[in-house]
Amino acid sequence: MKKNLIVTLLLLSTLSAKGQSTTNKFGLTLGASIQHYNGNLGSSFFKFNTVCFGAVNTSFGAYLNKSFDVNITGSIGHFGYHPEHENGVVVPLELRCPGCEGLGMGELRSLMVSGNIAIKYKFANDILLKENSKFAPYVYVGLGLNHLSDNMKRNCVNVGYHYTLVSGAGIRYNINEKFSIGYNLGIGCFVTKKVYNTNTLENAMIVIDSDHTNIEKRKDLYMQNTLSLGMNF
């Protein structure tokens, strides 16, 4: 009987914990990320054995109600890609960057400093899951501002500020009322100008033929896979 009671209490303790709530309205997280690229050069999304870079980030969250939080996030890390599809393909001069030495597209290597503000919808809201659930999944959307620097000094990065639309999903495991660990998958879409700098002014649309038009129309994206430690207060 005593053994069954202890087991029951342990099970209950793993099913409930308080995260950000009316008593802990603010949250701070520190995390480490792997950043991936998708754009004119190719894609390293979910390809951890290709070119991807590390970053560190922090996030501050404020409780709005049981379903919504507002989050401000900042990160710094390297971002870029090395084309895998060259294979002798000759890229028109207009679509190469000024520092390209070969006939294809060159590398993209940049230091990216990012900040964004987002609205987060929490599934642990007493509608889908209990607000004090140990496991707290969420989704979010927002706006970001990114600054890119040219690490390689080849003028292959469109240096400066870039606006992004951000979205993502994640899950937090509430260790107790104050601390949590989590995983977040975030996507940023550059909406104002291209990341990879070419010989055309402001990456203007160049209609060479149907194949190259498809390349030029692709949006630049970045993806962050993040593990974090959080504290509520």
C-alpha cells in the first residue's frame, strides 16, 4: 500500500509543474543553436553533415494570458553555405558574386546578429493541455531584424540590415516551477533583399533563361535548431 502511494505521488509530480503563469509572469532562456541556410546557393535544412554553423541566443518572455506570451529573442552566430551543385555548371556573370573566382556561385560566410519579437501560442492553456503540464508545446510568429557582416571579405554577402518574417515551434519541459529545458525549431524568411550578393545592382531580377530565373526567384531562409535552459520569475 505504501509502495503504491509513493509510485502514485511520483507519477503525479511528473505530470504537473508551473511554467510562465500568473505567478511567474516572466521567463528568460539561454540557448545554443545550429543555423542552416536555404536560398539561391542550395539548402542545408536538416542536413547536419553539410555546412551549418553554431550560434548562441537568449530570449525574454512575458505572460499575456493562458494562451499567449510575447517573446523578444536575440542571437549571434555564423551563417552561410557552400554550394554542392557546381559540377561544372557555368553560372552567368550577373548571378555570381563580385568575389567569385570560379565559374559557379561562390561561398556565403557571414556573421549574423538577429533580433525578433513574436507572439507565442501555448498549447498548455487549460484548453488542450493543463496549464501546469510538465510538457508545454507552442508555436509562434513574428518579425525580425538581422545584420549580416562579410566574414570572407569577397563581397559575396549583401552586408547590412535585413528584415525577416519569423515563425517556429517548440516544446518546453518544466523541471519545476522555476526552471525548464526546451527545444525550438525556428525559421526566418528574408523579405526585403537577398543575402547572397551578386554582380547585379541590389540583386535585381535577371531573366537569363527559365532555369536561372528559377534560381533567382528563390527566397533566402535560415533555420535555427535550438536547445535551451529557461528560468521563470
